[in-house]
Amino acid sequence: MLRLIWEKVRRDFWERRGETAVPPAAVQAAHRQFLAEQPVWANSLFDDCFLVCKAAFLFAGERLPSPLALATVWRSQFNVGSAEQKRADIHKLVPVMEAFLVLVEEKLLLAR
């Protein structure tokens, strides 16, 4: 089921933007490795649904999103806390998202 969703996302984005989007297979492989290395994130809504439904547009461009952009989208799932608390949470998340994006970049390099 998830594979079908990723295929649809990939097809939709690649049709709109040409073949310049980050391949979903690289994001999926990085996500599997990331969760294996940091399982606490599996129960923190950093899951397949997040990547397919909420963050897919970030990977539709020619390059990877910034860790700050990915952290912002992840934090937006939780509509609690003051604006100041949300900003603090996002900045705490940036290193985590950077680690995930490093894995995506590694997967992209291996696919070449």
C-alpha cells in the first residue's frame, strides 16, 4: 500500500516538475535506516504518513529541503504551545532533521 502511495507521489511530482524531484526510493531507504538507528522517532509522527502526506512537497524540488524547513513542517503537526515554544522546538529539531537529510543524500549518491 505504501509503495503505491509513493509511486503516486513520485509520478505526480515528476510529471509536474520533470525528473528533477528527489527520488522517493532514496527518501524511503533513508527513513528506514533513520528509524533503525533512532527508533524513538517511529512513535513521534516522523513516519511514512508524514513523509508522504505532509513533507512530500519538500522533496519535489531539484535539491533536498533544508533541515529547518523539514523541522518546521514536522512541528506543524502539533498545534500546541506558544509561538515562542514552537520556534524553540523547531530549533531543537534541526540537528535531527539534518541527520535524516544526510542519510537521504547518502542514498542519492549510492543510487547514481
